[in-house]
Amino acid sequence: MTRLVLSIFSVLIFSPIVASAQAAGCPAPLPVSLAVTSELSSTVPSASLGFFAEMHNSGTELISDATLAVEVLQRDTGTIVSRFLVPQPVSVFPDTTGKVGFVWKVPLDINSGEYAVTVTFVPKGGSRAEAFAHVYPTASRTVTVSGGGAVPASVSSIAVNGSVYSPDTVARVAKAGNVTAVAVASNDISGPYIGTLVWRLYAPDATFSDSPVDTQEQSVGLHPEQSAKIQYNLPALTLGSYYLEGQLINEHVTSYFDILLAREDGAFAWTNCIPHDTLPESSPGNTTLLISVIALIIAIGVVWEVVKQRRT
């Protein structure tokens, strides 16, 4: 009985510790915290809305030549409607706070609703794939757009070699053979849509200063309430993995999506470190501590019950 109790105790106590150790395999986070503020909390299509990104370096070394990457996402649909870089490079001295301003030009054709304006602090040499997956320090500001119309078209689904692709995952493909990505563009308005889908293929660790290894543009014409499949065939290149960015664009609106492609195991290992919940009370460290405390209480209860039974 004692051996059983000890086994239960060990499983309950050490399982969270093992899980925490596995998470510790992720790269050490940058000693940078961000906060994003804006002049207004609501806006309208075609307006220019000003923001400030405040950065605090809690480390002991200068962080120089970093980049602020901005991404705007519609909360209801998950559609990324804007991406851009703040023009000036960023440097933050140790134990110092800096502030940088930027402007989001709201598209003309945009849905009414809430949008998350997310700023990511990208260190010098950081990859664009990790930046737009929000692996680096990130902060968001919610803005409400009113008076908007319906977005003419958007990408409703993505597939790689016939399998549905989910964001921030790695599409594992064979080491040899063709690789095909398909984006389904849907026109949900009563008028026609004419635009372009731009595919940009990058090396897996490409930075913002690196050029794509391949670029393709395909015209997209959709009748009202029509959908169409737009296909991209991976060229015969030598790398074992790639970052593929898609941009559906016309005169007034654009949207983005990403695909991580790998012909080998272990590519894009950082996807295991993506923070899916940035709320402080839901951080991995606090969660592990909470699980450990609960496990300890349960283990003590089990031991107490066994002791009582043996006494009787």
C-alpha cells in the first residue's frame, strides 16, 4: 500500500515538473515588455489612426537595431487585413523605456467590428515567420471600426497537398515529389471582385531584409457569391523547409495568410513555443505552479485516507 501511495504521489507531483522542463526547451525570451496605446479607440474606413508602442528593456544589455512589426486582425473572422513595419529601427538601453509612434491607414473596404492591432518586437536577425507568429514580445490594442462595408473577397481556407492547413502549424510533406498549396478565395458580396493573389516563398529563417526565393502573382476574378481555388506549386529548390506568405489584394483591401512547409523533421521547432494565451494569469509558469499545488493537495488527501484506513 505504501508503495502505491508513493507511486501516486510521484506521478501527481512530478508530471507538471516534467511538462515544465519540456517547455523550457524553448528559446529564452527577450527581456522586453511592450504596451500599445492609441489616440482613439474607434475609427472609420480610410482614416489614419495613430499609435504608440512603449518598450521596456529589463535586461542588462543594450538591444539595438530591432524592428517593430505591426499586424491588424479582425477579431470576428481571424482575417489579417494589414501588415507593415514601423520605418525606423529601434534601440532600447538597459533598464530603460522607449516609445515609438506609428500610423495605421484603415482600408477603404473593411468590415465594421473589432480589430486587434498587434505590435511585435523583432530582434536584429529575427525571422519574419517568427515575427508574424508572434513568437517575440508582443502587445495588442483593440480598435473598433464603424461605418464599414462588406469586404469584397477573402481567403476562406488553405490546403497543402490536399490536406487542410491550420495557422501556426507545420505542413510536413514528403522529401521528394510535388508540393502544392491551394487557397480558396470567396466573394461574399453582391458585386464582382477583381484582384491578385501574390505568393512569396522565403527561406525558413528569412529576415525582413531578405528577398523571397520565389514570387508568383495570379489574377483572381470572382462573380458575386462565387469561390475559386488558387494554386501554388512549390518550385524545385534545395532547402528542406520554407515559409510561404500569401497576400490577396485589390485596389482597396488586402488580406494575408502564412504556410510553414517542411520536408524534414524538426523544422520550425519554435511553433511549440508560440504563446497561445498572453494573459498574465494564464502564463505557462503560473499554470504549472497551480497544477503542482493542486497535485500536492490531492496527494496529501490520498495519503491521509490510506493512513486512516490502516488505523481502523
